[in-house]
Amino acid sequence: MSLTFHWFLPTNGDSRHVVGGGHGTPATSFGRDRPPTIAYLSQIARAAEDLGFVGALTPTGAWCEDAWLTTAMISQQTERLKFLVAFRPGFVSPTLAAQMASTFQRQSGGRLLLNVVTGGEGQEQRGYGDFLDKDDRYRRTGEFLEIVRELWDGKTVDLHGEHLRVEKARLTRVPDPVPEVYFGGSSTVAGEIAARHADVYLTWGEPPAQVAEKIAWIRGLAAGQGRTLRFGIRLHVITRDTAEQAWAEARRLLDGFDPETVRAVQTGLARSESEGQRRMLALHGGSRDDLEIAPNLWAGIGLVRGGAGTALVGSHDDVAERIVEYHRLGIDEFVLSGYPHLEEAYWFGEGVLPRLGARGLWTHPVRQETDATSQIPFGG
């Protein structure tokens, strides 16, 4: 099968340095050289579209621009690219969210994907008026998705749940196609919700052995619900013509991390309620040493950024081989990013994707005919 690749829209700003933020930490002030204007984000989106990425993830939280509004505007500047919109179900009613998704599908030509983010940081949630604890937030997410999916099926919904209640809820127009739901989470309750409601389960970029364990866990839970899920992984990338060039770039980024900023970010992330964030922190332990935690998997990004904190680093062949390794575990979708996001999209799109195409693992969504770029032999 053809692997699916998504890029990332940095709605918290972009730079030739790592721009931090997320999971209760503010966006780091250093290196935010490119504000997240519609003009710049559209430039990234058009590049991703041309290179063959299927979609682009847009984050959610107090540290970035609103994902719904931003992607609605950028969708008018692109033709094919889908938008993996991250949103938190506790902040809007399920009926309104179902209606928003339906409208987005009609106005964009069916280019909406939904990344449901329950919210792992209580302090940030309370800032939005949400005072549930973490497990209750996940249970509310389950009720939310139950309502939304029935509305998308054209049903009239009555639900008196533990956290949500609707009566005779109904959409005048259902979305076509129904948006796919992407969902992540490493806690027990998160796995249960994913098994019941997700189309694609997303994991952050942990070493292959840990990813294999997580896939087996979710696959077993889904089977118990009579369901089959697809699996995706969220990673950064630093890919160059040679491994030496790629690792030199990783060292340049690391050298730009101010020690005081690292300490402040790590202190903030240590308070996180997210099991996934705890697993990310455990990969580097706050240390700059021994950051290659598996072949070509570098944990340096997580020193200054919450959430996804690992990057694939190496030559185009190295990175392609690591993608194949994750694919063999069961990963079919890759949500990627790199600094700066415009230039790194080209490094990956022109360097790695053709190599995967030569192995029959990737096809450009539009340019499916053979051209010169698809003739690069793997290992060449």
C-alpha cells in the first residue's frame, strides 16, 4: 500500500531554530523569526501540496493560533491539501462541532480531517473554563464522539451522559465525506476511547520497540470492539544529502538551546498530566547527552518543545529506512515537521519521498505517472 504523509503548519511561528511551546509551556521567544501569517502558512501549505503530502496538521492550544479559523482561510489558498485540525472537545458543544465539520467539508471540497485532543494539562484547560480532571476529560471525549458520529450518520440524537447531554440534536446537512478521526493518548482510558471511536491512532515518535508495544495494545483493544484501526506516528525530520550534514544541523539546533530555557521548559513539562508527555521526557531525561535514543532517532527537540519531541535525523536513505522500519510495525501514516517548515518540507519531499516511491511504498497523490524523480534508486 502507499504510505500517507502529512506535514505541519506552525501556527505558533517558525524559524531556523526550534520554536517551543505546548503542553502547558509557552512558545519560546528565541528564533520566532517568521510570524504565523496566512501568507507564510499558505506558502508552506502550497509547498506541501506540490511535494505530495496528503494533509497538514494544525495544532491547538493557548500557545498557537486557532486551528479552525486558520485552516479555513488557508484552504482557500490551496486546492488539494487536507487539513488535520486539532481541537479539544471540551471547548465546544458536540452538535456545533459536528456542524462546523460539515460546513468545512462542503466549503473546502471534503478536505477536513480531525485530530481530537482531549487535553493533558489541567492548568491550561482551566484557563478555558474546563475544570474536569484528566480521566473525566477522556470520558467526556467518548460521549462527545458518540454524539458527533451519530449526527454525521444523519441520526437524531438524545444522550444523557455523565458529562454531556443533548436532546433531539440533528444536522440539517451531514458532511460528505465524513471526516476521519485521528486520536492519540497513552493512558489506559485514552486507549479505551481510541479503540471505540478513532479511525487512526497516533503515537509520538518513540523508539520502534515501544511503538510496537503501543500498536499491539491498541490493536487488541480495537479488536475487542469489533473494529480495525490504522496507525500513524508524529515525528520531526532533519534529512540531508549526507548523514554528516544532517547531524551537523541537529548539533546546530542543539547549540541554539539556551540552558535556562531548557531548564524552564523541562520544569514545566515535568508537571504535565499527560502520559505521552511523561514518556517523551523519559527519552532524554532533560540531558543534552546521548540524545540518539535509537538509530537515527534524536530526542533533542523535546528539550525545548512540549508534545512530539523526537526527530528522524540522517541522510535521505537513512530516514527512508527508518520510515520503512516503522511501517513494518504497522505504521501507515506519518505526520512530520521540521525547522524551518518551508525548507524542511522540500528536503524531505525531494529527498526521501522519491526513495520510498522507488520501493513502491509511496505515490504522489496527483502526479502518479512515472517521472524522473521516481527513478532514484534506493541507496543511490
